Amino acid sequence: MSQLRDPSGPFPRVLAIVTIALVALYFAQCSLFESGNPFGPEYETSNFIETLGFGVFSGSGPAPAVPDQASWDLKYRYSADWDDHDYVTLEPVADAGYDTAGGAGYTEPLPAGLDAASPVYRLELVNLIQDGSFETGLGPGFSSVGPVTYGITSSSPLNGLQSLALSSTGGTITWTPAMVGYPATAGHPYRIEFRYPQSGSTVEMQVKISSDPVAYKPDNSTGHFGAAFLPDVTSEALTLTFEPVTPVSGFTPVNIDDITMCSRSYATVRLLLGRNDTVPVLESGVYSFSVWARVDYDASATEPRYHLDRFTVSMSGTEYSTLAAASSTYVYSAATPGWRRFTARLSGNVLQYTIPELTPDVPVLSLDIDLQNSRPGSVLLAAPELRFHPNGL
Ligand SMILES: [Ca+2]
């Protein structure tokens, strides 16, 4: 056996592999530098969703099997109880003077940072009940049993010029309101609400909804009534029965107003983003998501279109990502009708994600405009922005 080392033996082969690896590493680094620093200047200056404004919208009609991505969508479309109705709408404003953020119809000064040419969109949580503001009189569908009074009053209306006055000395009043366009769908959760005198008298009135045996009481401390309506069958009529807490006692005269019904289950407008859906590419890091909002010039304290009372802007992760974000909430204010900016910021945990090798375009970030605690109504939106903060917030 020869003691000489075979030149094609194991040691030179290892050297060759190491050499190839070093060369590959060198070229990989060159490639990295040539392709640009991933946190280059464009990461500080770009609105990552510049091309994904509210006009890029897919939140209507039957949901696809795979949730829409890189377009504004409604989260409820992917809920098992959705019935294909548009319970939330997001549509461009077409009225001249109001179709851009700096339009002549808007008399307040344009705030710094809002492009006057930004197209304006109307976000609306749809009210399904007709004649609930009582501004045009008593609508159809009222009946009573026993000694009661009910009718329109212009004395101390809660909203607008008129409200509904009720009293009972032992009897009950039932209203079967006309619905606006949508049948009640079996098993779908609806929300019934109305206003009530906040100061609260000693009135002891409660409400039963359709065939639900439970009696719900208004909250005197907040001036608000809210309860769920879960139809047993599709097209089940909605009936509201106002009755004394104790059947024989009755209740003293009380005004109520703005009886509404909406579906706010999963009522979140969202933009799902994969890492390649933005320009530049969505890297892990710190982000802020902002939206400009203002009072709708075409809404009022009454029907047919109420002012939306609130919505919340936030960011959430997906099954492929984690983050922690502080949200920002719009609250209607007649005193400040002009454009205001609402910004959600990552806090604590930055956006981090792990994407599957074979499906790199999965969603890793959701930008959310949440109406799940809102009353029906509309608000105007413009100029959504997603900004990156390489040095943190
Ligand atoms: Ca009213």
C-alpha cells in the first residue's frame, strides 16, 4: 500500500468545498450591497400603500376561498354567518367640491400633511331600520295592548326636532318597523339601539325583541339602549315591545329617539398585506398606519344618514406574524368637523414574520378600521398611509 497521499483524496476535496463556500459568500455579499441597503432612503420617505388607496376595494359580494389581499376588504365576508349583504360600505364621494380632501365644499383650512388632491371616500355602517328618527312623524307598524300613550313629540327631542314619547299605566306598545333593503337572516347577529334620556328619570321601562323572552332595559346612566337581535328564521319580523318592568306598575312618560339596527359582527375594513404587496418591500420593523377622517357633510343627526359616532384604527398580525400596536379612535364631534388624522403605531413588539418557503406571498400585516363598537352612520376618509420607522417611533 502506498504511503503517498492520493491528490484526489479527502483533504483537497474539503479545501475545494471551503473555497467554493467562501467564493459564494463573497458574491452573496456583493449581491447584497449591489441590491441596495434594505433600509435605504426609500424606507424613510415612502407611503408603503401609495398605490393601495381606498379605491382598491373588494369588500362586496361573495367571499373568495382565499381572503383577498392587497385590496381593502370586509372581515365579515369570511365569517360563517355572513349572508352576502353589504352591511358596511366604502365608496368614493362623487359630489363636486367634496370629492377631494381640499375640495371647495370643505371650508376648514387643509391640515399640513394632507394632500388636497386625495380622493375622499364615505365609510358607512348601514342602518337597516326605517322611520327610527321620528323626524317625519310616526311610521307604520305601531300597536298597543292595554292603557298606554304613544306619539311624536317635539318637546325635548334627543336628536333632531322630534322623538317618540311613550307612557304606560299597565299596557304595552309594540313597533314592527319597516326595514331598509335587507331581510333579517336566521342566525345572523344584529344590533338594536336607541337613545334615551341620559339623566334618567325613575321610569321603569323595558324592551322585548321579537320572540326573544328576555327583557332588556335601557341604561339611564348612559342614555343608551343596546341589545342583540338573533332571528330564528330568515325574514323574521323585528318587533320591539315596550313594557313596564312590573306589568301592573306602568312607566312615566319617556322620550326615545334614533332606533337603529345594524350588523357589526366582524365589521372591520381591512387591508391584508404580504411582504411583496408594498413598495418598498415590507421588512420586519416598526410601522405606523394612519387615516384622515372628517364629519360627513351629507350626514346629520337624523335619517336617512346618521353621523358615525366612532371607529378605531389599528394594526394586527396574521398567522405568519406577530406585533403589538396601539390603536387610535375617531369620535364624532360637531365642534371639530374638519379633517383629523388617526394613527395606529406599533408598540413593544415590532412586526416580525416567518413566511413559508413555498408560498412567500402570504399576508403578514393587517391594517384595520374597526366598526365593531359603532352605531350606524357615515364618516369621510382619505389618504391611508403606512410608514416605516427604521429608528423606531
Ligand atoms: Ca329625532
